[in-house]
Amino acid sequence: MILRFQQQIDELEKNRVETVQKIGLLLLETDSLEEALESLPEERREAIPEAISKARQITGQIQETSETLNELRHSLEQDKAIGQELKRNADTRKELERQEDGLFFEIGQRALEVYTAGPERFREYQNLFAAALQAQERFYELSNHIEKKELANRGKSPIQNVINKGLALADQVKRGSAERKLHSELKELGAGLVATDFPDRASSKTFQAAHQPYLTIQAQREELSSSKDELESRRRVIQAFLNDLKAKYGSSSPDRLISIIEDDLERLQNESSQSLQTAGAEYFEALPAKQKQGKKSASQVDRFVNQLLTVEQSMTSLHQEIARHRSAIKAQELKKRITQLQSEEERLARQITEKQAQLDKTSDLLQEAEKEYTEAAREAGPALSGESEEG
């Protein structure tokens, strides 16, 4: 029964603390505080604003710390997302560079066709085209040489054909090298021309068809570069914020930073709860006794005061009930103890009675023995003394 009452008291105590905090929370509002102070005697009004001022200060610290924690978590999420986006950006740029590199050969090839069709229109580019023209000329020269040899070898004897094939193989190796050189020069030519105004002047459809994919890739690369700059700028802002927090809290680990700020926030919340309890309790204690009999005001503060009165009355009743039950338990225990002592008293009394009877019987026997001794000694006379000496 007492355990059940104690559980009810624990629940009421929890309710009481929450109600006191609600009173303190309402007192944080200027209008509520001014109205509430009017209910107090003037000599008891000074302590309440001080308690409320402390509560307000802690509330501001809680808000600031909570915002810092939220911003930290958001910044870490953003930093992670930015890192992933930068990686995708870099991978895409790398792929575009690969694609772009593959376009330069065809651009150079089509540009060389345009140039050779009218070199006088592009005299200022002759230095750019010189190496490619030379490589092309060398390739054509070797190709023509091989073709002429193949024509000349037709109808030769089998032995001569075997010899000629061996000689032709060396020529084909040279042409292969020349072809690779031409490919390299055309690729280099294409890479060099895209940085000039040649593409704007070359009206060839085949050249423009080769050049257009490059323009598309360039537009994509510029967009990626702009995106990269923006992402890195955002990351610098985040890093500056994180560095400030690391300096403030003395930790370089983001997880440790979160843990420190969470602990700080929990401490402030506990202090806030305690300060609100203090403010609410001081206000309640400062109320005159007659105003604790149930206030009729419709204000929220007064409603919570009435609620607190009800809770305290219930707690008082339960404490009284517990006291009565404890007294009843003690009375029952004492009654049981009295019964035990009475039984012990009766047992001891019986023992005393029995011992007294034994004592009385022993006294009677002693008196009878002494009487018989006196009679026997008187009759023995001197003989008793002689026997005593001999003995």
C-alpha cells in the first residue's frame, strides 16, 4: 500500500516540477511577469526578476548553442555532399577531356582539307599547318612508292616476288611510322586551331561538323568549371565555420565537436530547467498565504498556481496517508512485540515459581538437618570432640 502511495507521490512530484517550470516559463514573458509581480508584496518582488533574468540568459545560450549544433550538422552534411559533387565534377571533366582529345584528330584532318583547298586564304596559319603538311606529304610519298613497287613487281618470278615482298615490308614499316606521325601532327594541329579564329573563318560543312562536338564539350567544361568554383567557394565558407568552431571548442574532429556541443546543450538545458524551477518556486513561495487558497484570475500563471496548489494538497494528503499507514504498521509490530514479551514474562514467572518451590523445599530440608544435627551433637557430648580430633 505504501509503495503504491509512494508511486503516486513520485508522479505528483514530477507533475509539480513540470508545473513550477511552466510558471517560470510564463514569467519569462514580460507581460506575464509584470502581471504576476502585482500579486506579490513589494518586499518580495525583487528576487523574481533576478531569477527570470538568469533564466532568460540561459534560454538565449540554449538557442545560440542549438543553432550552432544544427548549423554544424548541416555544414558537415553539405561538406560531404560538396565533396561527392566535386568528385563527380572531376570525373565528368576527365571524361570530357578524353572525348575532346579524341576530336582533335578529325578537326585537324578536316582543317587540313580546308587549308589545302585554298592556302592563300589562311596564310597567317601556314606555320601551324607546316608540320601536318610535311607529315602528309611524307605519308603520300611512301604510299605512292609502295604502290609503284607493287605494280612493278607484277609478273615477276616467284623467287623475285619473295625478295620483293621482303623489301616491301620495310617500306610498309616506314609508311606505318609516317601514318602515326601524320595522325599525331593532325591531332596537334586540331588542338592548336581551336584556340584561334580559324574555325570561324572555315566555312566547310565537314569541318564545322567535326568542330561542333568540340564546342559542345567546351560549353560543358565551362559549366563544370563554374560549378566547381561555386562548390569550392561554398566549401571554403564551411571550412571557415568549422575552423572557428574547432578553435572555440578545442577539437579538430567533427564527431568530437558534435559531442562537445551536445554535452554543452544538455548542460544548459538542465540549468534552464533548474532556473525555471527556481523562478517558479520563488514566485509561488512569495505569494501571500491567502492568495494560495485558489486564485480566481484567468491568467495562465494563476491557472498553473491553482494546479500547483492541487498537486501539493494531493501530495500532503498522500504523505499523511503514508504516515497513518506507517503508524498502523508500527502499532501492529508493537502489539506483536508486547504479545511476545508477555509470553516471555509468563514463562519466566513459571520458572520463578518452580524455583521458589525448590528453594522452599531445600530450606525445609536444611532446617530439619540442622535441627537433627544439634540434637545429635548434644547427645554425643565429649565423644563428638574426640572423634573430631581423631578424624
